[in-house]
Amino acid sequence: MAYEKLLLKNAGRENSHTIDVSLKAGGYEALKKALKGMTPEALLEEVKASGLRGRGGAGFPTGMKWSFLPKTRDKPRYLCVNADESEPGTFKDRLLIERDPHLVLEGIILSSFAIDCHTAFFYIRGEFQKGCRIFEQAVAEAYQKGFLGKNILGSGYDLDVLVYRGAGAYICGEETALLESLEGKRGLPRIKPPFPAIVGLYGCPTIINNVETLANVPFIVERGAAWFAGIGRPKNTGPKLFCLSGHVKKPGVFEAPLGIPFLELLNEHAGGMLHPDRPLKAAVPGGSSMKILPANRCEVLLDFDSLAAAGTMLGSAGGMVMDSGTCMVGALLNLAEFYEHESCGQCTPCREGTGWFTKILHRLETGHGRKEDPDLLIDVARRVEGNTICPFGEAIAWPVQSYVAEFKSEFDDHVTKGACPFGGAAAKR
Amino acid sequence: MSDAAATLPVSVETDRKIDALLTKYPRRSSALLPALYAVQEEHGWISEEAMDYVAGKIGVSPAFVAGVVSFYTMYHRKPVGKHHIQVCRTLSCMLRGSFQVMARFKEKLGIDVGQVTPDGRFSLQYVECLGACDTAPCAQVNDADVPLLDATKVDEMLARLK
């Protein structure tokens, strides 16, 4: 049976970002249903029962996250939508924001209702300037139609949505750095606990959810948790947006149930490899922070648990494909430079470690590597991993560990040959 | 214009815009990032004088504002070109040729990364993953996304922007 598109069902239509097109396609029906006939508690239970797991990277169960909020109501509660999509290889939230902002907005309103929140923030990556304009327009349209503001659709429920632009910092996608940034500060991650559900924005209970996560909520409300849980695989339920880029014929965002085989995504959705004479060498299934899989281990299913079992993670589903012409030292150098640039500098292992990675990889790529360099990379990675406030440390330690482990001979070749066998393009920028 | 307005490092419109931001969020401190954008929108960059002014509006120290400005890549601490070109350098774009795209820009404009052309029309910068890897190699020129670049498209784009 052909898979019915949900998240992208509206995204291909002309003017899909406008409220008129959204309403014609069934937009805000779930909101009407929930505000008429559901209590916030019932909505929360429905999301819990659906098995929805966060689409931002960690795959944490959304309903369970919401239930961590304190029962008391002595402080306001906030929902912060993480639209700071910055993980290299990831561009799915951008598509939702630009092509179906009202689906996202409906998810935000429903989720705010479920957690009894009356002010939601949409923290959007500064570089997403087009997306920001479109989303602000969508918010204005929703106010006009009475889907936002006071007494929404006569239900007595009030909600304001504030759009907040980031200003260029990968780290602000980390949830506590995002809160710091929203408070008007440098985006330095906070020590947890306390978790944001208890002490979050302005010291108040706060839930932070990814854009795509919230875009699933209208479907759960409309068709029920059991229906949603029937999509995908056990404990890995629902539709998912998968990004694929790099050496593929048709890079893009593809919607499929969680658990689609990686090779199906590559060959059927993304049109296969870019150059027919250059076969697959390696792929990162989940975004640049995740461990790499060499071609002979790419027969994997794309869901949280299958990829964890394969020794990597689904992450933000930002898949990157590399063909036989790719230098793995160069690819890792490129990522190390990214992480060195984006480290917030708060924790010494990350601030210094990322610099060490860049320096070592640069000398390897330019033919000045030393015999002990591959081991040195592993050693530095071990000192970074687990020794930082936020998961940024792992986000660079894991690629370093896996690229060196999987392609050790290629690293050694750079030393013995005294040059990059692929021409060293990554060091020539 | 009043004397107070005459000494402002921003226009009266920008000053009013920032006043409105001060009460837009549950806490005044949140107005800092948008206030800096408002200043940059008017001047194209954020001078030390402007940082002092914003610090006064928000009620934080100038050093605090300078810390925030220097943390985020999108705030310019010196003037950039009329057309600020940012080429994505991260993995998916590199795999599809972003370094060659940058080489073409450098050759055509006669400047290096981080420089502004003498006439002030163009500035060139690398940027980390723009989240548009399906259009790799890509770039951003001011607030516009430029997809699927190659040498020919670089030439066409520069001819159009002149």
C-alpha cells in the first residue's frame, strides 16, 4: 500500500504557506476538535499513547517530557519551539516552516493547550530569514482568524506566540543554550539538573520541542493515538521526515514511516548515487554529530532503536552520503572545523579538544601527519566525550572516533604517503 | 529634532522600535537580540557607540552587550559590503563543490574571505551549514538564499548585482 503523506501532504501545494490554502486542506480541524471536546489532560494522554518521540535529535518521548512539568501553577509555563535547525545535513524543519507553517502553528497551539501554557516562543535560526518572514505572517493570519490570542474559538483558552530570531550560533539548538539566548544572553548551555521542565525560561517551567515533533500533534488529535502508533515500528512510531544530501542524484527531504530502510531512501527516494561510477563509501544517517557507517554496514532501518543497535543514532535524520571519491580525513576535517567554530567555549575539553582535532586533521590532510596521529585523535576524543556540560562534546567525539575506527587505513595512508591520496581538497579553502 | 534625539546613535524610528521591544517579551532582557538587529538594520553593522546605547536601553552593561554581539555570527562589528555574500562551507556543500564556488567569488571580486571590495559593494564570508543541503552548494546574499551555485551562476549573480 502506498504511504499516505501527512507532514508533507500540504507542503507541495501552491501558496501552501497561506492560511486560506491551509484551511482548505483541513488545517486547524484538529484544533477545533480538541478545543471543543478534549481536556488538556486527555490531549496529553493521547500524545503519550501515540508513542511520539522527539524529532530534534534525542528521540525522547514527547508526552513523557510534558508530564515532567510540576503540578503546581505558581509560575507561568512556557513552550519554546526549537526552530534553530543547525545540525549539518538537516533541513527538514526549514521545509515545514516555509511550506506549511500553519501545520506547525496548529501543533504549537494544541501542545500549549495540553501543557496549560499561555505564551509560546518560536525560536528560529537567524539565518532562516525567509522562514522567519513566512512564519511571522502565519502567526498574524492565525490571530486574525481567532486561532491565537484571547478566548481561542470561544473556548476560554488564551495563547500568544512570539517569534524570536537567533543570530547565528549552532549551540543555541541545545535546549538550555536556546533558553539563555531567548533571555538575551550568550548561548551557553546550563548544567542539568534542574531540567527545563522545572527551571526553564526566566526560571519558570518550560517545555522545549522540535518543530517536526509538534507538527505531528494535529494528526494524533485528528485520527487518534492508536492510528499513529500503527505507523512505523514498535516504540518508533509515526511519520518521519528524512533529509538526504551529499553525493546523491536528488537531494531532498522525504517523508516515510519511521523504520524505512536506508538503502530504500537512498536508491528510491533520492535517486541513488550521483555518479554511476562512484559507489557508496559511507553515510551518516542522522546528521553530522552521529557516528558514520561504512557502505557495508548501511543496510539499516532508519529509526531510533534500529540505528542505536547499529552503533549510531537517528539524530535529526540529516543523512549525508559520501561516494568512493571522498577523503574521510578531509570529511572529518571539515566537520572538526565546524565544531571548533561553533563550540561555545564554556567547557575546556570541548573548546580545546575541537582545536586539537582541527590541527591534527589539517596536518594529516596536508601530508604532514605523524604516525601516532590517528591514535592521538582517539585519545583526545576520549577526553572530550562525557566531560562537557552539554552533548556538544559527544557531537564531535563520536564522529572522530567512528571515522578513525572505520577508516583507519586511510588515515595511516595519509601519513605513509605524506600526502592526501584524494588530493587534499578539504584543506584548500 | 530634540537635543536628546540629536545625540542618539540611531534614528528616532529605530529608537521607538526598540522601545516597543522592551515590553514585547515577559522580561526586558529578551529585547537585547532583537534590539541589536534593529540597530544593524539601520546601520548595516553595530558600532561600540551603538552597543553602549543598546546597553542603556536594556539596562545591562556595555561589556555584556559586547559579549552578546561577539558571540553571534550574524552581528557585524565592522561594516560589510552592500551585498554580503556568505558561502556555506560545511560537509554537504563541500562535497558538492562549495570551495570551488568560493574560489570563483574570490577571483571575480579580487578579495579574500573576510574582506570588503574597495567600493564597498561586496563582502565575502564563509558560513557554517545553512540548513539548505538539498541545494548544495549554496550561499546567502544578505537575506536571500542562493541555491545550487557553480562558476557560471556566480558570474551571472555578480553581473546582476552590479
